Amino acid sequence: MKKKYILLLLCSLFIIMVFYSYQTNTSKPKKINYNYPSSFIIDNKDNFFDYQPWYECSAFSSSYVLRHYGYKDTGLKLFETMPNKLASGDGIYPQGIVSLFESRGFNARMIVDGTIDDLKQELSKGNPVIVYIHVEANAESVHYTHYVPVVGYDEEYLYFVESLPYKANYKDQDLPYNHKTDIETFKKLWANVEGIYESPYFIINKNEL
């Protein structure tokens, strides 16, 4: 009986260690004085939309940001080497995005408890922001999640480069974005992600964070 108890305890400790090995170091937003224009859009003529066939949104969002900074990555190719994959192999823990960009020499950090003002401030610097959201506001599971770059905003909407083809409602137009969502709907998508994170996003740039 004692051996069985010890074995159970060791198994529990192993599971906890594995769990924490994949956790992301998160930060709260810094207190800043917001100073951004009422609308802003990142219009990078050398970038392009790239659509995922399955569950590779982490790599497709990351490759868009990499192309913004002059790299030539594409989503599917990047997904092959993305770190911190789920055991199933069909997704990436948030730490994988941070680790990827750090390996390329970027400053990268996952922020929780973000605000719309935080997103607008970062976007106004010309930096795309990857947000971690629910795919649908009324999703049955908190684990039905998605990584997607935000590239612009105005007083009513946020503008995205969407890698899910069916979500790209401006796909065939000559615009720097292919999806837009009103801010109030976005806030619902941005809440209680994975049942852990509130309003998570990634700051990624070549400058000091």
C-alpha cells in the first residue's frame, strides 16, 4: 500500500513538472501615458495573407510578423520547427511564440490583463501585435482558441490578418487586413482564454521592451 502511494505521488509530481515546463512567463502591462492617434493601420506592401489548413495559427501569425520585419517565412514551413508543441502535435503553447521570436533575436513577451488602449499604443508604433483569443465568442470550450495578428484600429474596430479562411471577410480586397471585428465583440473573444488568461497578447519588436 505504501509503495502504491509513493508511486502515485511520484506520478503526480511528474505531471506537475511537465505542466509547469510549458507555462509561459507572463507580465502585466506597464503603466504608460497613452498617446496614440484615433486610427492607425500597418500597411506593409511586401507582406501577404497566408491561410492555415488545420491548427497552425501560431506559426501563421508568427510568420506574418516575421515577414513584417523582412523575413521570408511562411506558415506551414515555420510550423515544422515551432517550439513547445502540444503533445498531440497540432498546436503550440504560448511559450512557443515567445521562444521562437527570442531565437530570432527579437524582444518578445506575453502580456496578460491587457486593454484596448495597450493594443492601440503598441500598434501605433508600427508593430503588429499577436493576440490570443477564442475563435468564437460563444465557443463551447475555453480551449477553442486562436492566435492572430492585429494590424490596425479605429474608434470602433480592430483590424486583423486572419489565417482562418472562413474568418477572412475581406480576403479578396486590396487591403492591408482581411478581417475586422468591432471592439466590443473582440473583448468577449479576449476573455478567459484557456480558462487561465485574461486579455493576453504578445509584444514583439526589435527594440527594448
